[in-house]
Amino acid sequence: MRDGNLAPSGAERDTISQFLLAQNFGIERETPFRLQARASALLGEAHSITAAYHRDPPISQSADFRSRFTTLDNFIQKFLNSLPHPGTSSRSSGAGGPHTSRQMVLVVNLTALAQISLHRPFASVHAPSSRKCVDGAIRAVEALNGLEDPRIMNPICVVSWGVFFSILHGELRRLRSRSQPGYGSAPIAQGANEASEADVVNALRSLVAFSGSWSGQYPLQMTIRAKLQAAASST
């Protein structure tokens, strides 16, 4: 797809179709680099779909758009669920060391970004899409647990953590606003399409704690770290 048009070119369509239809691949046979390529393709397709929507919002009502959206959404979810925890990737893949675990964090980050990119345009009006965004951010933060030597990270990961923070912090503010005067006197139970406040808070705190291990060699890391730490008092 180019310039936000709905339909990809013939070559792009064939590549995307082959990728999306190859759902029976064995995760244990995939190298981190091949998984990264798959995650990148998912993110690219998510951007392609949302670009089509932003160019022509009514297109979201078409059967072609909905089919393409649903197909990608299902595959992202299946792919994300199949990914091993980065802390176990070196043992499962037979390649040791922090390099592999950092690669797997990147794979999870790219896939979570794909899920968020696909659903974020609809999150404000569609509760399931909002939940997918929050779940994607939480999953990405969970991938940091047990990561070896977090001092050196791919810059893509650093940028993505700003996105995850924005999603989580926005959701925490939304959840807590419901208990403010004027919203309603009775407590509101957690909805079916809502993550619990505890899960959101834990993810934010984990992200803040993880930022404390950064070496400070990248200005962007320090900028994001400062924002995370400034928000920590609100959690």
C-alpha cells in the first residue's frame, strides 16, 4: 500500500498474504532475527491499515477494511501469545547471552506496537480497542522482567517505551477519574474491556524501575526516564 490507499500493490499483497497465512510456523525453529522480521511486517501492515483509515475514515465501514483489520488483529494476538519470555529465549533457542534476550525484547516491542498502532485510532470510542492498547503496553513491559544487562538497548525499544508509558498513564488517569467528585457517587466495577488499576500501576512502576538501570549514554533515554520518574508519584 502507498499513500494511505486501502489496497496494497500486487507484490505487497502477495508478501503480506504469505506472511499472514503462514500461521503454523514453529516458534522454536525461528531465530530472533526472523521473529524480528515478522514483527516488523506486522507493524508495517498495521500502519498501512491505519493510514488508509486516516485518509478516508468512512472506509472503516467497508467489508474489505474490516476483513483486513480482523485478519491482522487475530494474527498479532496469536503471534504475541506465541513469543517466549525474553528471559527464556536464550535457553529455548540454543543461543546464549544478553544479545538474544535484547533481540526478543525488540520482537515483543514491535509486536505490541503493531497491536497499539492498529487499535489506537479507535480506542476512544471502542472499549475493546482501548483494552488491546493497554494489554499490548503491559505485555511489552512484562517482557523486560528478567532481561539480562539492560544498560544497552535498541533505540527502537527506548522510543517504544514512551508510547507504552503514554498508553498506561492515560489509562490510569481515566480509571482514577471515575472516582473523582462529579463522576458518580457509587464505585464503578472493573469492566470486561478494562485492565485492572493494579495491573496498570504495576506496569508503570516496572517501567520506572527499569529506567533506573539505563546508563545515560542516550539523551532520549534520559528524557523518557525523567518523564517516567516524574509520573511515578501519581501511581
